[in-house]
Amino acid sequence: MSLTSMILGLFLILNMIFAIFVVFQGRRDIGSTWAWLLVLYFIPILGFAMYLFLAQDYRRVKLFKWGDLTKTGIRNQSEAQLDSLRTSEATAGLGEIAARHSDLIQLHLRGNRALWSGDNAVETLTDGRAKFDRLLADIAAARESIHFQTYIFRCDNLGREVLAALAAKARQGVKVRLLYDELGSRRMSRRLLKPLLEAGGEAAAFFPSRFRLVNLRMNYRNHRKLVIVDGRIGYIGGFNVGDEYLGLDPKFGYWRDTHLRVRGSAVHSMQTRFILDWNQAARKHDITYTPELFPEESPAGQVGMQIVSSGPNSRLEHIKQGYIKMIAAAKHSVYLQTPYFIPDASMLDALRIAVLSGVQVHVMIPDKPDHMFIYWATLYNIGELLETGANVYLYKNGFIHAKTLVVDQEIASVGTANSDVRSFKLNFEVNAFLYDADVSKQLVEAFKRDIAVSELLTMDIYRSRPLRIKFKEAISRLLSPIL
């Protein structure tokens, strides 16, 4: 037997061992398992190295100090709210819309301990410059603390403007903490952060590399975007920090996104989420729970809300379950905006069932890609909806990055989670679930304005796409469980 044959035989045996490892390791879903076996088959040995980097299972890993939930009283509060919802009087006290969807509230309370609050005021922000002008004004007015969390923090003009604003407040004695994801903000450096740190601010990276250029946790990213100012004002939504979010990148053009500015007790839930993430990333600089971080104020409005988070360390896909529950409750309409549409079978079936039940389902996706494989996989899945009779729109006025779901113009979700497997299972995400007709109608009006600069994708147009596009879609679809 030649040396070459021996080496090939050894590779084959090793690859079979790797394949067995993939099949039996953890409790991965069958679609993901088959996708990884496909990678191993076509890319032997190297495919297993990719698996080590991209497929760790964090469901049994205690990443966060969940004892903190006891410290803040969330565990007791969530159980008390569940107990109260068992009576019809308490359910009626939530308000007409929230009472009608009390089962959705209970889902988030039981599964995620997402506290209900009904005293919030919400402002919707759909333009990058308007959003950052509002945020910078709130930062300038901060007196006690600024907690800033983002996935991408670019060190361009907008990034420097935000860093300068944060450093200025730190010099005034405001406690400033900046939390960013290391992969999303891979060009961030201590040199760029130096003015903030010298001013007394703090910064931390989520899941940093343990070795230079090697990060075995690179596939599990903190995709959350939160800003909490003085524990009284909260921001949540899709905007990261960078010039492209102001529409200044010629590749994307106008950047259409959705963010919320929140006042009310829902901000306390956003604050808790930030503290949990910060204490995981900056273990030597833990935030202690003090009343100043959770100030009591009079009601800011009447919007009902829950702040729901999910991540790979959770056994349940909390945000996806919320989406499915909302879609299943639809009687008239569903409006969904997402830059990536790679749902699993359960969510795709929920949308199909809604369409077949007579619900008007409207889905909007970008007409241009920012990630090629994800774009082709999105187009494949969109075809599945078109066949059922959904209305699909291709956004033409730049790039749409909004992550919004509105049902019957009375309940909605806005946050960081895309409608794809990555957001539902692999990334750390956070969404606001809203029970309010006014906010829901504002989001629908924004959707309708976007229709004016979009193209309706018909079945005839979809079927006429070139063979090369269909081939790309087919390959991307096979890999979609691990994209």
C-alpha cells in the first residue's frame, strides 16, 4: 500500500470519527446536524475545525450570574405576576389589548421571566440621523449613568462622535459603561477607547478572543443593542454605531432601520439585561444592584411592554416562540420586516397557516445583500411563502435592516432579532414586545411608506429568475441551519 493511500485512508477514518462526534455530541437539531455532516463530507478535516469554532453548545453553560435575578427581585416579581394573571379581574386590569393577549404575556413570564409593565411611553425612530440626534441629546443630559451596548461599533465619524459624547459625560462624573461585541466591533482597540477610559469611563468586550486571532466562541455573538440613560430612558432596536447607519455608505445607500426610545418601568428590564451582559463580560468590574440604577418614577404612558431576551445558553428560543404565538393569534394582518429570512419549519408553517386562514401576510426584505449566502437562502425561503399567497416586497431605497413584527395593528415586536436561525438560536438577542394599538399602527404606517419604495415580488417574477440564482439558493438552503 502506497503512502498516499495510507494518508487518504487515515483521513477517511478521522473524518468518520468526526462525523460520529457531530451526530452524538449535544442535542443539536436534525437540520443543523445534517448541515454539519455535509460540511464534513465536502471539506474533510477542515470541516471539523470549522465545527469547533462554529458549533459549541452553550445550553448547559452558566454564562450569566442568574442569581442576580434574585437580587433584583425579578424571580419573585415574575411569579407574582403569573399568580395574578390567573384571575379574570387582574387580566382585565391589563387593558383591552393586553387582556386579549394575556396568553402571550404569560408565555414570556414563564419562559423568560420577562416582566410585564403597562406604564411606558414609546417613540418610534426609523431614520438613523434622527435616532442618533435623539440619543446624543439624551446622553448630553445624563446625570448619573449611561449604559451603552452594541454589536457593531465602528471607529468612523459617527463612532468618534458617540465616543466623544460618552467621554465628555465621564469627565463630568457620570458613570459610563460601553459594552461591545468583539467580533462585531473587531476594529475596536484600546487606543481608540483611551479618551473614554482616561475620563473615567469603562469598556468591555463580549466573548473576547482568548488567543490572538483564535476565538472558539466566534459563532455566538452578542447582537443586542441597548442604551439606558440614568435608568429612566432606554433605547432598543436595530441600529448599530457606524456611518452606514446614517446612510453614508455608497454600497448600501439609505439605511432603513427601526429603534424605540422608551420611558417607563420597562427600562428597568432593559437595565437588568445590560447588567447581566456586563457582569458576564467584565467580571472584574461587576455592577452591583443599587436603587439609583432602578429609579422609581410616575407613569410615563400607557404602553404595555415586555423585554424578552434569548441566546444559545437557553434551552428555549424565547423570541421565536413569541413570534409564532403572535402569528398564530392573527385574525386580519401580519406585517414582518427583516433583513434576513431563514426561519425554521415551525415559523415558516406559522406564516403559511396564517395566509391559508385568510390573514393578510406582508413580508419585506432587502433587494440587495450584505451577506451573500444569507441573501440567497432568504430568497429560497421567500419562494415558500409566495407559493402560499403571502405579499412579499423587495425594499429598493437602500438597505432595510428593521426587525419588526406587527399583528392586527395592536401587538408588535421590535428589537435586534432577525427572522433567521442565527438570531433565534445562535446569537444573544433582545426584543421589546408591545401591546398597544398606537405604536403598532405607527409601525404599520412606516411599513406602508416603505412599500412606496419597494417592488412587489410576484410568483411570475420569482419563477423567471436565472438558473444560476436557483443554484445559489439551493446550496445556501442546505447550509441555512448553520449560516
